[in-house]
Amino acid sequence: MKLLKTLLFAAMAACTLTSCLSSDDESENTYSAYGFYTITGSLTSGYTLYSDTGGKVIPTTSSVAEITDSKGFGNHSRAMLYFQYKASQISTDGKSITGAELYDGRYLDELYPMSLQKANEALVTAEDSIFQVTEFMDTWAYRGYLNTVVNGPYSLVNGVSIKPTINLVYDPASITENAITFNLYYNRHSSKTDPSNGPIYFYTSYYLNDLDELIPGSGNVNVTIKCNDGTVKDISVSRENFHKGNYE
């Protein structure tokens, strides 16, 4: 199932890798696992997938080609991926899996956080949001990305899905020493049709590169995210994780 091109309707996957034993007729057991990954490499040179929980997965070229219609991951750098592997493919230090067979997944939306001024100029405002988040599920940061998972409705117009963009907006006035506050704006696209389908899960990764330069201090940054469903989440983000890096 080449779900990298579509939206998963399954329940949200946990941020940690989990595995389950699947029976086969071979002498070595095959395990299934999934997680959130930063994608590096190319279809020609091979891909390395860095897990948000640490470690890496090196998939077979054939399995990447299979789930991407031989196109590779292209410009996408974030995805939730499902794969199979054997115990013999795990490195001796337990930090990598080589030769994993990808069989499913979906890309994460990749957006830049917006200052309040830029959001207003782009007409991205809380008042503009006709979609309402049903539940703010989770947020975490790793390798230069702040990630969110929200559950909410979307519109269907003449059989075409009109999905919202979940923008991350900050007011520079809210920035204090080692702290920043964001608001999630669950905005419509060009259609003003009322949402009537779902709810489903929306996964978004926001680039944090260099944003820490706006935040005074030198310690970990307390990141507060407010959602229009009234949910407020606080997480501590290291300065290192404001930048992309090889955190193995």
C-alpha cells in the first residue's frame, strides 16, 4: 500500500518504535515496527532514516521504490514509516537497522513557524479558522523540527478533500528568557465549505532552524503551544534540537 501519497486513517502511531512478532516459514523471525523519521539521501545513493527516538534505519532501495512508485522520497524530509526487519539486521550497538523493508507510511506536512505580523499579512488568523481541532494529541521536538499531531475534521467538495493547514504562529512579544509561546491556527484553504468529514489525524513538522537565535538565554527552551480547542502543552527543547544534526 503506497500510503506515502495519501492520508492514513489509522490510529496515531506512538513516537517510540514498537515491534511485534509476525510468524513466517523462515528460520529467522521477522518483526514489524514504525516511527517518525527524518529522511536523508537519495534513491540513487540510498536513504538513511533518522528516528525521532534516536538511532537510524537504512531501508532497501527496492522497498523505497515500491512505496514511492520508483520516485524516491524527493524533497520530502519527514515521514511516518512502517517497515519489517530481522534481528540479524540490528547493529551490535543496537542503534541501527540495515536492510529494512519499508511497506507503508505517510509524509508529514513541513511548514515554517510564522511571526504574528507575517501571519496577519497572510490572513492566517484564529478568526479565519472554520475548522476546530477535536483534540490536540501530541507534540515533540527533535533534529530541528517541532512536531504536532492534531485530530480534526475536513471538508469534502465534489469528492475532493479540502484539508486545513495547521499553522504555528508566535508573537515576538511573547518571547522571554529561554521561553517561547506558539498558537496553532487550524486554517481553511481557499474553500469556505463547512467541515463535515473526519475527524482524522493531521501530522505537521515545523522547521526550528535558527529560531532559537530570537530567544534570549543559553539553556533549554520552554516551548508552550496553545490550540484553539483550549489545550495548552509545554515541552522543554534543547538548543541542540533547534538545529538539524546527526544526533545518533
